[in-house]
Amino acid sequence: MFPETDSFESGYTSDDVKGGTPSKDVDERLRAEIIRREAAENLTTYAERNLKRLRESKEATDRLVKHLKEQVEEQQAQIKELQRVNWNLFYDARKFRSEFEANEVWTKVLEERVAALDGLKAKKTKRFKGIGHLRSFLKTKFLKKNVTRSERNAEAVADVDTESSIYY
């Protein structure tokens, strides 16, 4: 039924080997095998080139991801630094505001006490020695140095004029 073959892959029959000429069927199979082998080689080369390109693109993608992660880390560090600076500024502003409000209230209290002391009679001020000392302390602290009494009085009159113009 089937001719005897020495090797299935060779495509030659024992008769062909003995006779020395391959049959037409064997020649066609050989050409088809050559075409298949060339196609397989072409596919292999194409696959190798694609694999190389994919590896290169993966490396480029990895580099890009690494670079973007570094940028994100830098931006997060900048955000944390800005948040810290912002909190410090907010804390300082709150502290200065409370100090300002406290100083403003303290200044008003002191001004009221000085105004009250100016209205007291001399013998009452002698009786309250602590308030008299406070008055002299305030005058030394808040009045300008090396200024004559007349200049001081002129400034006081000017301050009273500006305060009265504010309220009326």
C-alpha cells in the first residue's frame, strides 16, 4: 500500500534512494517544506523584532513611570513643606492677633486709669499711693524722652482734637 521509507522526514522512498532520482510527489513536498520553513523563519524574525520592540517600550515605560513617581514624590514633599509653612504662618498670625487684641485692651485700660487719675483731686491721689506710682510709670513709659512739657501738652491737645473729631 504505502511505499517503504527510510525516514518519514526525508520524503524519499527506498526506491528513490536506490535509483537516485526523487519522485515528483517528493519534490513537491520538499518545496512545500522549504516554503513552510522560510515562512517559519520569517515569522520567527518578525516575532523576535516585535519582542525586542516590546522590551524596549517596556523599559521606556518603566523609566517614564519611575520619573513620574519621582516627580509625584517631589510635589508631595513640596506640598508638605507648604502646608507646614502655611500652618506656621497661620499660627503666627493668630498669635499676633491675640497679642494685638490683648495689647489694645491693656492700652485702653491704662488710658482709662490715667484719665481717671487726672480727674482725681490731689488729696485722693495721696491716699492711693499705688495709683500715683502707676501714673508716673505710665508717663515715663509712654511719653517721649527729651521733650519739654509744653511740647508734650501741645501733642496732648492735638490728640484730644483728633479724638473728638473722630467721635463727632
